[in-house]
Amino acid sequence: MFERPQSGERAILVHVAIDAAPEPDELHEFSELARSAGAEPLALVSTSRKVPDSRYYIGSGKADEVRELVAAQQAELVIFDNALSPSQERNLEQLLQCRVLDRTGLILDIFAQRARSHEGKLQVELAQLRHLSTRLVRGWTHLERQKGGIGLRGPGETQLETDRRLLGVRIDQIRRRLERVDSRREQGRRARRRNEVPTVSLVGYTNAGKSTLFNRLTEAGVYARDQLFATLDPTLRRVELDDGSPMILADTVGFVSRLPHELVAAFKSTLQETVEADLLLHVVDAHSHQRAVQIAEVEDVLAQIGAHETPRIEVYNKIDLIDAASPRIERDEQGRPQRVWLSAATGDGIDLLRAALTEWFCSDVVSGHLVLGPADGRLRAVLFEQGAIVRENHGNDGGWELDVALRRREYERLKKHEPLLASRWQTDPSEHREAG
């Protein structure tokens, strides 16, 4: 029987590209992930397959090659840059006679090392327990079946069922604790909404420079290093815009390609700051050759958590690493800030970003026309509370025709909470009148 070692950092890395050639940038990111976890990469095995092998994920010939490498390099760990099934991990450990970790387990380990706050630790533990619950049998391979015969009947399934029950109890405890933490966060969000303080959330691929930018804007001194997942715990700071009005800036966890679903689910309360934000600053590593792929990965996670419709400004960071690049603001067809090019490390372009934020929140009034029916009185009352109704006419059916003027921040916020506003909104009031 193979006893799984409890520690070990000397690692063989295995990357399998499915139906494609291995990408150099993907291999580099994988190596950086392993180093971020504290592993000492000894060798990198890269291969491609049409489909994963059901037994070893890689083919049996490649698995034998990895086994020889493990023996020659005296490796203690093999890390796959792919998601392995529990049976594939078990088969590989039996063949390689060392611990095997997949991409999900690797990222979970990094998060466990980096979490500092009580909430962050609970979220990571929840994700780890959910991942472990599908792999319990791996720790009890000698007890996974009850043996027949006198004196050979062991605890077997009883032990596994006990472990599953204890895991379930712990998962429920963590969920209840996180619900209490989330309740406190929601109270803070409600207070900010009542005080009409906008929230801006920094999002982006890991190591794009979010924490460095956060420090530039807030002088908060948040931990920032040139490594993947340097910071995990969300940090909120008050920032004054150029006209003196306040906003709340939130620094959140960075995203990565193939981010484990366990982590997206576990960090839902933290990522709620992103969902509830009035504006997202999507920080992009402008120097990365994979920036288009990284942008797509971030957009995918934003869609998963329900933040895909939140307005955003793209911040192209690290222009100090690009020849002939200069700080600038790029605008959309309506003349609104769409993209800001800057360097958070040197500070070049930070003034342009502050100007773009000031313009977004303080100088932009949205005017429109609404036709509401008799059953839509709640939205009318909300608009009256905001002081947004410029003119009101009563319709023949008992409804209302409203001319409305809102600051764009309030307009974007109400759109998320009042779907009727978006569906009935007419930018040009004359459209309705001419149609009538």
C-alpha cells in the first residue's frame, strides 16, 4: 500500500494541451503558479492529446516517462495543469508513488497560504472541503471495501461515511459564519447607498497590477508583489475625486484562467462587492502577449457572478514596459471615458484616471423619458425619492409620462435594481411624442 507523504515541494510539472499545441505563455503561468505555492519545479513535461486518457489523463507511455523522471529527480510531488478526476489522481499516485495535485488543488493551496482575514480563511476552507469531499476515498484506499471472511471485515465504508458526515457538518458551519459576515457587508453597502457614495471595484487578471494601482489611488499600503495572487482579502478605502466628492474603492481577488468553480462559489460574498459596484475598473496588463485571452477570462468570471452588465472603464496598466506608449484616455462614441492607459508603478497617467472617474460620477447627467402604467407606481415613487422627475403628465389609462434627469451613477445603479427602468427608458423624449 502506498502511504501518501504529508509534505514535499520538489515537483515535476505536467501540462497537457487538449486538441491544441501547448502555449508558451500558459506554460510560464503554470510554472509561476507552482512557484507561488512554494514548489521547487524540477522539470516540466508538456504534451498534447486529442482527448484526455480516462485512466491517467496523459497516455500510459507519457505516464511511464513521468514515473522515470520522479525516480531520477527524487521528486515528492507531481502537479498537473489540468483538472483531474478523483480516480485519475488515485491511479497516478499508485503508478508514480508520490503525491499528485491538479490545477484546482494547486490554486486552492495558494489561496490557503495567502488568505489573511477571518472571512478569507473561511472561504478558502469551504472551497477546500468541497474539493476534498469528492476525493475522500483516496485517503482510505486500504478500507474502501469491506473484506469477506472471519477476521477480515474492517470498518470500510463506515469510516468513509463518517468522514463525509463530518465534512458536511463543517461545511454547514462555515456557510453559516459566512452568511453572518455577508450580512455585515450588506449593511455597509446599504449605508453607502443611503449616503450616495459610489463604489468602484478593481477587477482583473492576477498580477495585472490591481493592488499597485489601489495603493497609488488611496495610499493604503496594501501588500503588492510581482507574483500571482499576491493579495486575496478585499480592501475598501475612501477616495476623494478631483471635485472633492467621495467614492469607495474596492480591491478584490485577481482572476486566472480556469479558475476553479469551488473558488468562485466560495468567494461569492467577497465578489459581491464587484456585483454591487457602480463602476468596474478592469485592470489589464498592457505588456502581456496574452492580454486578449486574459480579458476574456475576466469577462467570463464576471458573467458567472452576475456582474457582466456593470459599467466599466478598462485600465491598461504597465505602459512603462511598452516602447513608445504614453498615458492617454480613449473615449467611446458618446465621448465617455472607455479606456485609460497608465503605469501604476511609476504613477504616469494616474491623474488621467482620476479625471476620468471625476467625469464619470460628477459631470454626467442622463436625461430620458418614461411611460409608466398604473401598476408601475413603485418605480415612480423611487424616482420621486431621487428628485429625478423634471416633468410629469398623467396618461389617459391612469399611468404617467415622466421626463427624468439622473446622474449617470444613479441611473446605472437603478438599472440593475429596477429592470423596468431600462426597458421603458427613451433617451429622446420626442420619440414618444412623435409616435403619439
